[in-house]
Amino acid sequence: MSHLTARDTMVRPLERADRDAVVRLVHGVELFSATEKDVAVEVLESYLEHPGKDYFALGAFTQRNGLLGYACYGPTPCTSGTWDLYWIAVSGETRGRGIGTILMEEIERRLVHKHARLVLIETSSRADYDPTRGFYERRGYEVVARVPDFYAVGDDRVIFARTFDSV
């Protein structure tokens, strides 16, 4: 995968047959705690049981159907045009090669078609999440709130937002 390019990557909705590959990918992300991994799999299972009901999930794949990354997002209940990005993860061997950007661009394209006006992303303030927060900032997301000690003492919840002119 050393010469992987966006042209070599296909993005499509996840299917039941992709479950094990997504679970392996999630469990391979060292940044995620055991609890976070469990929640990610729980959300994936909910999506696979009822695609599009509460969640949407996309995978980035090689031309040979190898999973490179995935993302899960959904409409925020009780809002008009607000969506949440719940999870985005890229396999360790392809991190830093644009797979996250490919997934985000596809999510954003789909959200514009769904008349999204606001996308929210929540993440940790821990130092090991610096690259994650930088990724969102480079994509045009801005920090709109910070909840001190949310995840644990010294680990704030950082909330990013981006508005879209699709409404």
C-alpha cells in the first residue's frame, strides 16, 4: 500500500459483509480505549441492523475491497439539518495518506445533498488527539465549545462545528 492514491480508493456504504473488517480496524486503533471500541462496534451493529435509520456508515476500500477506513455519522435528533460525525477511523498502515480526507469529503458531499446546515464533531482534548483535532481544523471545522473534565479529570470534550450553505 505504499503507493496508495485517492484514485485507488473507493468509498461506499458499509454492508453486513464488512462488519469483521471494521471491527478489526476499530480494535487496531490504539488511540481508542476499550470502552470506545465497544461503543463503536455497538453503533456499527445498529447501523447494520437498520441502515439509515439512526446512522449512516461509509467505508474506504482498495480496489480489491480491503478496508482502509470507515466513518459513521447521522442526523442529530430533535434538530433541523444538524448532523453528528460519530466515528472516523483509518487503518494504521494507511494513516496520513489522505484516506480520512477522502471519507470526510464523501460525507460532506452526501450531507449537502441531505440539506445539512451544521455538522458537529466531539473529541478529546488529550495530547494524543492533537493530530485528530488538527485534521478537523484543516477540513474547516472550528472549535465551538469545550467541556472541562468531561471524559476524565484533565480530559475535556472538544466540540467542533462546520456550517454548510446547502439549505
